[in-house]
Amino acid sequence: MKFSLKRARDEAQNGQERLGRDLDDLLAASEELLRSTADKTGEGVDDARRKLKGQLESLRGRASDWKDVAADRAARLSKETDAYVHENAWKSMGIAALVGIGVSLLARTAVKKTGGRWE
């Protein structure tokens, strides 16, 4: 099991690009509907409304699918992170200890620079 933040980021970016294209299509259909209803009624308006309704339904379905995919990816990433931490427990504890030491040294330096006052 390999931990891959890059893969998760790339998949999220691809989903974002697809969503952007779909929203552009929806906007174009909406503009078409507005143009067609500005000066006439009848068959042209009905066609534009049908097209807009179809795109909205399609977008809703894709958004629902993307939500499910995103939830699955988040769960998978969480499991991979948990597995990584368990497989590398000593490394993880060492990193946490180093971060703690670093923060305490920075805090100590800040207190010394202020003459013993925490600012």
C-alpha cells in the first residue's frame, strides 16, 4: 500500500477541471435560454428549456457521483495515512518529537528576546 498525496491531488484537480467545463456548458445553455426568451415564445423557447433542464439533471448526477468519489478517496487516503503511521510508528514519533523540540526552541528564543516576557 503506497501513500500518494500526488495521486489524490491530481485526481481532485481532474475533477475540478471537469466540473468547470460542465459549469461552462450550463452557463452557455442558460444564456441561450435567456436570448431565446427575450423576443419570442414557442418552440425555440421550449427547445432551449429542454436543453437546459437536461444539462441541469446531468450536472446534478455528476455532482452526486463526484461527491461519492471524493468521499471514497478521502476514506482511502485516511486509511493509507493510518497504515503509513502504523507501519512507520517510530519514524512518526521521531518526527513528532523533532517538531516539538523545534517549537519549544523557537518559543524559548522568543522569550529570551523579550526579556522573559511572552509577547
